[in-house]
Amino acid sequence: MKPDFYSFTLPKLEQFLEEIGEKKFRARQLFKWVYGHKITNPELMTNLSKDFRDNLNNIFSFELPEMLFEKISVDGTRKYLFDLGDNLSVESVLIPGSGGRLTLCVSSEVGCNLACKFCYTGKQKLKKRLSAGEIVAQYYQVSLKLPEDLKVTNIVFMGMGEPLDNPTAVFDSIDILTDSLGFCLSRKKITVSTSGIIPMMPLITKSGTRLAVSLNGSNDKVRSEVMPINKKWPIDQLMAACQEYTDATRDKVTFEYVLLKGVTDSIEQAHELYHLTKRIPCKINIIPFNEHPNSGYSRPTDKAVDKFQNELIRLGAHVLRRKTMGRDIYAACGQLTTAQKSSNKELPV
Ligand code: SAH
Ligand code: SF4
């Protein structure tokens, strides 16, 4: 099988070309064409020698995963489904924000073995760790689809899967997306969200991207109940890992906290959450639970969410409430699924 072009970082491409007897500088030329000019047809790469051009389609596959559909929510959120072959597909979500911000939420895996109780993706066992190319392709396809005047400004690894369970592909994709010859995205505009695979967290620090941590519980008892990973890496170790990130980067960490009615939304828990995070430069992003079939959890009322948020504000926390986007097209946090193309049906909200 031909290697997928979009999985090569620039240094890996240089090395590969040298190994097959081609000139190293061709890698830079190819990056400029493919990512800089968005040209993937070798015939149009006019500054390459005719022989190399003619051979390119034999060396690499330039095929991007097919976009099976785009759905647009009433609030402007767009959801895309990509075909990965083998009857697998993966979703990305594009979320408009204020001041022209356009955030693409990408997936790193199909399914997820960490099995957080409230998460729709976590209900499916891991089916596939995406390649770097399959991650890059989500951004590539979406930018090709957007009108000229619109540009993805931010990327968050908050779609399907746990990025730190697939680190090589995730950090290679980040190297490709930020390469100055291509899309040239800023590392500070990329956020990697993790459920807390602690030994891998220094990779986020090293990559220069921003860290988000799914906390979702204010003590070990409740966190272990909703996120089984907490039994392996409990809260005190997680907080120490976050502190290492903030010490090294001088950046804030974002704590995501899903509000589950009667499970994580009490005022005592707001207090615990405040005390847990108060020594770490951070912001807390509270996310009212997005419901999905047979989850066994429900979303607190808006009043209960306000109460929880206001208590944190009163205590002095920097807290934001994640506006729920794209619920009508099943694109909100934790609602992404589709291990099979057949699940391309609308799901009940
Ligand atoms: N695996 C990574 C990234 C993907 S999940 C992680 O866990 O951080 C992205 C975010 O969605 C996480 O913060 C998770 O807690 C949240 N989430 C999952 N299911 C949800 C649901 N049903 N409603 C609201 N948020 C959810
Ligand atoms: Fe996996 Fe994140 Fe969902 Fe947990 S919340 S099951 S880590 S995708």
C-alpha cells in the first residue's frame, strides 16, 4: 500500500524521500504545494521535474477521506462526517465564536477505551486510532469546504477519542498543521484535551499547545465513578501534572467540568472544585451535560447550573460556562459517535 502523504511531518518526509533516492528539498516543495497552495494533483506542481511529478502518484496516496456529509445547526455550528474505510467514520465539528473565531473540534480516535460513563464516544470500545493524516485531513477538508473569506482560527482536540492514547499521530498532526510552509497555524491556537493520562501529559507541554483537562469530579470518589481512569491516576497526581504544565509554560490550564444532575452539581462540589484548583493558574469551563440515549444521566436545570457557576464566581474562580452548540444536529460535547456509516441517521436529542 502507498503511504498516505498527509501523515508525514516535514522531517519525516525529507527522510522518506532520501530513503527512496529523491532529493531532500523536494519535501519542502511538496509541503508548499499540498498545504500552502492546497494543490494535490502532481500535474499542477509545475516547479517539480517532469519525472518526479509523473512518479508522485505511485509514491504517495493523496486521497483525502471522503466527507460523507455536512450538517448545519440553527446556531451556525457545522458537523462533518468522514469516511475512514473499513466501515468506520469519524466526526469533526466547526463552532463559530465571537470576533470571527472559528474553532474546529477534531477527533483523534474512533471510539475510546477510557469509557467515561457520561460520554457517548466512550460507550463504544476503541475501534481505531487515527493516523496523523486522518487528523490533518479533517482540517484540510473543512478548509477546502469553507468560503474564501472564512478561516479556521482554532483547533481543539475535543472530538471523539483520547488524544494522549494516540500521541504519535496527534503530535505529528500538530507539527503538520503548524508548519510554516503550509497551514501555519499557531501552536497557541491549538488545545489538546485529555482525561488525564498523566505520563503522557508532558508531551502537551513540549508541543507548545494548550492543555485542557477533563476533571468532571471534585473528589476521587465521584471522579472514579464517572471517569474510571481516575482509579489509575487519581486527582492529586493529576493536579501535580497540571501544575508542572503551568510552571513550564506560564499558561493557564483549562479544566472542563461536566455538570451531571445529582452527581457533580452540588454546592459542596463547587466548593471542593474551587479548593482543588485555586493554586493552579486556570480557568474552569463548566459544561452542562448533553443528553444522549440511555446515558443514565440528566442535565441540571439552567437554574442549578447558574447556582453552581455563581458559587464558583463568588469564591473567586475564573469560570466560564460552555455554551451548548449544535445540539440539534447532535454535535455538542460528548454527543459524537458513529463507528458505522449506518449510524449516519439523525439521533434523537
Ligand atoms: N478524551 C478527551 C477529549 C474528548 S472529550 C477528554 O476526555 O478530555 C471532550 C470533552 O467533552 C471532555 O471534557 C468531556 O468531559 C466532555 N463530554 C463528554 N461527554 C459529554 C456530554 N455528554 N456532555 C457534555 N460534555 C461531555
Ligand atoms: Fe474518551 Fe474523553 Fe469520552 Fe472519556 S470523555 S470516554 S476520555 S472521549
